[in-house]
Amino acid sequence: MSIISAILLFGFLIFIHELGHFIFAKMSGVKVLRFSLGFGPKVIGKKIGDTEYLISAVPLGGYVKMLGEEPEEEVENSEKERSYKNQPVLKRASIVFAGPIFNLLTAVVIFFFVFMIGVPTLLPVVGEIMPDTPALKAGLSKSDRIMTIDGKPIRHWGEMTEIIYGSANKTLNLKVQRGSEIIDISITPESKKVKDIFGEEKEIGLIGVKPSGETIKIKENVYNSVKNAFLRTWEISALTIVGIIKLIQRIIPADTIGGPILIFQLAEKQATAGALNFFTFAAVISINLGVLNLLPIPILDGGHLLFLGIEAIRKKPLSEKAIMIAQRIGLAVIITLMVFAMYNDIFRLISRKPLP
């Protein structure tokens, strides 16, 4: 079932992306010739109205084919009003932009329900105290629950660590519940250099404690769920962009790039871990799909938006020859990246390298 879940996830996110293009094309009066999940030869299909709906043989993406979409495509005079290339720049940009936006909005919807259902979160209860650390010197004990820090209520472990990380060499006043007592403890986090998720060193404050492992399910109201859903989607989008920059700068090693096999493996792993993990993973992949499609590489949505931006500035489109050359270059870049990602995927399988 976990493998089936991975396949359904991949297909669903592709469908959502292409549905964005499809809906906005229809709203703009553009004739849609084909709506396909997958590339290559048709497996099954049915024509309804102007549009042929397909499932194709190669399940590594999808596409919406619109009338007049190709630069060299000839369009009859009677169909010009419904042709993509004869629409105003703003309409064409909205059709292109809709795919990535639908992916980002899908993540927002998933996160909304995750926050409404409740997220298991570590309680701010001390488990282990490391030797010769500020926590031990200040008198913290196992099973102490941190109630407030400098007067700020602490609901979960993440809130506590966020304050401590940003308070190196600064004295903090804690209210701690120990059994039936509430006691005051002053503690000064020591400055330590650690590596972040990108492998870069940064300086943070640490007191030398580990969580007890006790959790609570924190449910949010509708307002907070909406706010947190948009905030989480924004944070992951920004993190994805930073990750791409770090890859280009070679701060993140290239062997971390993964393709469809890695996505399927991770989806299977998260499906096994439970529905909440799986849907959270689905939101993250949907964000990645949306953000990566906005990269200004010809053939991707971002490349099309770049062409449209140039057209808006020049007051006329680029020549068909220039667009075709750019698209061939973009296709070569994408194929190269896909081959490299597949190589990494296969190498992980052969070497049994652990999943990220």
C-alpha cells in the first residue's frame, strides 16, 4: 500500500499542477487540445468537447497542450481568438503562473488540515542533562518542565530551543515546574558553533539538555491554522530557493540531488510512518514542484514567464528562432539534471546509502 501511496502522490501533484494551467486556459478562452498525465504514447484517453484527456506511458510529468502554443504552429483565422499566442501577455502569464501557484496552494490546504487535526509536538520537559553544561550548573533536573522564559509562556520544546539558540552568553530567567513546585532558575546558554542543514557553521546558544520525549497534540483554531499554513508554505518555499543557491555555490554536495526514485522511496517511508507524515511530505513535495517550475529555465514555467516579461518590455515577442533555440537549451539542461538525479538515485540503491 505504501508503494501505491507514493504513485498516487506523484500523480496527484502532477495533476494539480496541470489543472492550474488547464483551468486558467479555459477561463481565458483558450482552446485546450490535450490534458495528459505523463508523456509519450497514449495508454488510455477520451475526448470530451475540444479536449482529449490522456494517461500517457511515461509517468514523469504531464502537460496541457493549447492551440497556438508552439511558436511555429499555424492557426486558422477562425480559431485565432482561441489561440494561446494571440492572447494578451497578462492572460498568457496567468495561464503559465497558475500551475506553480496551484502546487503552492495545495500545500497551504494540506498544512491547514494538518494544523486543524493537530501536530504531535515535544513538551518542554527535560529528559537528559549533559555533564559540565549550563543546565547542570544552574540546577536543572530530569523531568523539570519549563513553564516560562523571561516571562514568555513556553508551550513546546521548539519554542524553548528557539529562545535559547538566540541567547548565547545572555542570562535567561526560567520558571520551572518540578513535581508540585514552581521554582525560578537563572541560566546562561553557552556559545557553540554548529552546522545547519546546509552544512554551514553558525553560532547558537546551548544549555546541554535533551527532551524527555513526551509529546502533546497541538490543535489550532481556524484562524491560526490558515495563518500557520501560509507561513509554513512560505518558509519551505524560501528554504527551497536557498537550497538551490547553496547547490550552485557547491555548499550542498551535488549527490544530495534526487529524482523520481528518491521521491518514491521517501513517499513510501512517510506513508509507512502514518497519514500525518505522508500528507506533510506531500505538501513539501508540492512546494518543491511549484518553486522549481518557476526557475527561469526555458521549457519550465519560469522560462515561459521570462519570455513573456521580455515581450512586455519590448512590446513584441522574441523571434520564433530565438525561442526555439532557448527551448532546446532548456530541454538539454533539464535532461542533464534528470539523468544526474537518476544516477544519484540508482547509486543510492546500489550502495544502500540511507535515505535523507
